[in-house]
Amino acid sequence: MKYAIRRRILRANPLPKGKDSTAVTKTANAVDKRSLLNAEQAAAILDWIRRRPRGGERLHAFFATLYYCGLRPEEVVAMHVD
């Protein structure tokens, strides 16, 4: 924002007043276990996906690979089965 003000792109900072934008935000490294799927929930969701009429089998394979193998989406898309 300061750069845009200096370059006269903005007249004033539109963000709310408060801490300076250069302040580092604190984040937690721990994952909240309440937000994760357990095995029963994952199986139910994957079963629901498989039963979808359009693309269910393909999407089931995609999401099952994400869940069980822990791959990133781009890694799953790049996989080829011979």
C-alpha cells in the first residue's frame, strides 16, 4: 500500500487502521485434529463420490489417492497407470 501511495496510484491506505502491514502474523504449526477426517468419514465421503452419476469413478480414484497416499493434487493428476 505504501508503494501505491508513493506512486500516486492510491491517495490513502484503504485498509483499516491498526498494526502495520509489515508486522509478521503469528501462525500455529500444529494441525487441529478436530478438523481432520477419520477413516470412517473418509470412507463414507469416498463412497458417496463413487456413486455420483457423472465422473464418480474418476473422482473417487482422485480423492482416494489424495487421502490414502497423501499426494498433492498436481501429483495425482500427473500419475499414469499402466
